[in-house]
Amino acid sequence: MTTLDLAAMVQRHGGDATRLVQILHEVTAALGYVPPATITELAARLGVSRAHVEGVVGFYSFFSAAPQGRFRVRFSDNITDQMAGSHALCQRMLDAFRVELGEVSRDGLVSIARTSCTGLCDQGPALLVNDRAIARLTPQRIGAICSLIRGEVPLPQWPENLFAIHRLVERRDRILAAVMQPGEGLAAAVARGKAATIAELERSGLRGRGGAGFPAGAKWAACAAAPGPERYVVCNADEGEPGTFKDRELLMHHAELVIEGMTVAAFAVGAQRGLVYLRAEYPFLVAPLEELLARRRAAGLLGRAAGGVAGFDFDIELHVGAGAYVCGEESALIESLEGKRGIPRNRPPYPVTHGYRQRPTVVNNVETLAAAALIARDGAGVVRDVGTPKSAGTKLLSVSGDVARPGIYEYPFGVTVRQVLDDAGAVATQAVQVGGPSGTLLAAREFGRRIAFEDVPSAGAFMVFDQRRDMVAVVENFARFFAHESCGFCTPCRVGTTLAAQMMTRIATGVGSRRDVKDLARVAGVMKAASHCGLGATAGAPVVAALEKFRPAFDQRLRSLDVVPTFDLDLALAPAREATARDDQAAHLDEESP
């Protein structure tokens, strides 16, 4: 096992408990897991309780307190990866190493599991090996990966072509076609002035591109007006919604625009520090982003008197998430930045007055900040002049699934779903899931609807399903996703998502009943009305929409149209049969017997 100088590691992070998630990443990289003794020592060195550190380790899927394989493999379980054959490829690797899913091989060499999504839906199936992404999986690639693992070849020595991430941009508009020199947006903002820069953002009509659509100008204005001298700007790059990968393109090839937007925001609201919260599945972006930040510091665009503006001392640091979908919610993200479990906060107060470290904080999505940089340089018209009256500007869509040309498409707001399908080469489409599992499920009769906040809003996901696809299986995947990603804080979401996943599995496997269908709708209603945050409130949306628009697909799978017991005692006894090596007829219960 690699030796670990925990004292030196904590010292490098300034002994700051808010850096706990970043420290745990380093521990996991060195040891493969976080041993109990390390948890105890970390708590002592950071001045927090052991329960706090243990709770953080247990909350995030990329951390473990139990030993993992020296090679930790995670296959993407997103529905589009499944459609591309990920389950068969995963089973191929499981068979090769003679392990079960989630199990560590006896020699400690490898562990194989699934993760919700890798953000590579346009080039799946995909997996992560020790958090490094590999896309475009094939049986041949799986064979090569197995050989490298058996040979215990260190990851830095693996062929670089395995880790290649392709660039698939199919349509460019205002943002993806933009060329901006470092510092241009900040210089224009300085010339305009702080208040005028915020006013220009408000005139543009720019709304948050993360899905909620809150007016960006109003958020900046509220933060600037909040009392206190200390402020922060946070870039939400967590992009955990299955089917979304637009921020990957922006951060890989347009990061200068995003960082410029953060700098403009900091100048406008009076912030001294910025933080980029990057999703854990994008480790290949860490080095390029750190290099970009270093270049901007060297050019005087970050640090003391940034951009040559006296008194504007602003710098940006990078934080990496650890595999928690709920951290896409801005208050949960802030909790994670502070080294805690990503539990959404009660609101009010809102982050604009009580955000990071309880200070006024602007939290904007990657795409929002890129658009803000253009507004600072070119004026409100760069956004206001395109789109619809209620949805100004353009929107980046991550198109995946049953299309000939998956990738990134940028359109003015108001584009029809049908236009996107035609451009992507979709044929015989029966459904589109817009905005990810928590978004809007559209049937073929609705393809004339428009991508806009007033019609079909979207954080960017656009998953396409043709006539070959089983929509019950699609919705079951979404239900399992929400059950896996629930933070567990509130009962309606914790219990509701689990019940919904169980009922969907029963229906999908042909043992469900009409009672399950009725209960699905009821549970979805309870989650929507009573959940603590947006995850639970929207978790039932795909189920309710599918029941409305694809009801025959459900009815055809029901074991009975009458009420049947929802608990299968014979199935529950399966572990006992396995333990006793008995599977004869006498070891089974006959439900028809009196």
C-alpha cells in the first residue's frame, strides 16, 4: 500500500476543513479508499468530529471507507449508454475477472461497479478507471483494458488513445462561434462601471442556463446590494444531469470565455474570490483549467489588481466534486464546497445573501457565465436580439440517443423539437426526454413544441428514443437513478424514490399490477408536494409523463390488471436458498397453494 503523509497533505490545504472533499480525493488517489484510521486522523488534524469526516466519506459515491480494487472501474449506467450496449460490456469484464457487480476481486486487483453518468453520452458506452474516462467502448477495448489491468500497468502508461475525448459540435451560434481575447470582457465592464454592467446584464434578459432560468442580472444585483465586504462567485460545473454534456465542451474549448464571465461577475458584485465546482467525472479537465488559471495570473488578469484595476483583487480556485447529483443544486453545491455532505439548505436565506461561508455569493452555470462575458464585451443585444420575448439568447443542447449525429447543438431559443431531430438525423422517433430525467418527456405528437422557458425548458439534455426502445425500461432507468442519487435528507424523497424504483422494476420485469401503476402516481404527487429540494420534487415527473403518454406500454407489462401482493416472499427467500445450496421445487413457495 502507498504510504501517506497525512500531516503534509493537510498542511498543503492550510488545515482548512472546507477543503475536506479535496483532501479525500488525494487520499483515495493514494490508497484507493479512506481507511478508518485515516478518517480518525483527518478529523483530529482538521479540528472536526470524526462523525463529520465519516459522514462526508459515506455521502459521495467516489469515496469509500472499505477497500476497493487497485483498479476501480465504473461503467456508466445512463440510459443512452445502456442503449449502446454498456450492460453487455460490463458483464464481459465481470466474467473476465470472475467477480460480481460491486465486488472486489479476491486479490484486490479490481472492483467493477456502475455510476449514474460519465458525461460522455454522445460517445458512449463509457467507463471510468480510477476516475479516468474512457469512451467509445467496444468488446475489443474491453479486452485491452482487461489485459492492462491483469498486467497491473499503471494508468499513466496506458495508451493515450484509450482516453481520447472526441469533439462533436454540430451547430454553432453566438457562444460557440465567439472569439474573445483574454481580458476583453473585463476591460469593457470596467469602462462601463459596476452598476452599468449589472444593468446591461438585466437588459439582455439573460436567464440561468442551468435549468431554473432565474434572471442572471437580478441575481448579480441582489448579491452586490447584500451587506458585508466579502463576496464570492461560484461557477456550477457539476453538470450531473444524465444526458447533459454541453459544459464539457465549454470547459474543454471555451474555458477562457467562462473564466472571463466569472471575472466580470466578480468585478460587478465586488467579489474577492471565485470557485469552479467541477463534476468528478471530468478529471481530464483539471490540468487544462489549472493551466488556464495560471496563464491568467501571469497576465495580470487574476490576483492583486486583476486586469490592472486598482482595488480589484480577485482569484479563482478549482474544486472537484465527488459524485453526487444533488450537488447540482446551488445550496448543496455550496455545502460541498465547504467540505460537508451535499445536503440542500433551507431557503430563505438565499445564496445571494448567505452563500459560501455564509457570505453573499453568485452561483451561475457554465453556459450562463460564458454568455455574461459576451454581454460585457458586446452589450445586451448579443443575447436580447435572438430567441423569444421570454427566452432571450441561444441554448446549447446535448443531443444523444437514437440519432445519426450526436453532439452539441446551439440554437436560438424557440427552436422546435422537430427541427433538432431533423438536424441530428433522427428517424422513427417515438419520444424525446428534454432536460434530463427531471425534465420533460415528449411524445411524437408534441415535436412541434419549442425549446424555451415558456414552453419546454431545458438544462441542455436532449435524449432521443426511436421505435425500438421500451419506454418502460427507459423510465425504470430514470427511477433507479433518482433512488440512487437521493441525498436521504427528507423522508418524501428518500422513501418515495425507493418505492418508485421498486414499483418500476416490478412493472418492467412483468410482475407488476394495476396497484403499482396507481401507487406510482400517488408517490410522485407526494414527492412533488413535500420534498425538501428539487430532486425529490421532480423525481416522479418522468413516471407521471410516461403513464400519461405511453400507458399501453405499461398495461402490456402488467402481470395482472387486478391488485396482487406487492411483496414476493418466494423471491425474498432467494438468498436463503443460495446460502443452503438448495433450489429444488420444495425450496420454493407455491403462491397458488392454499
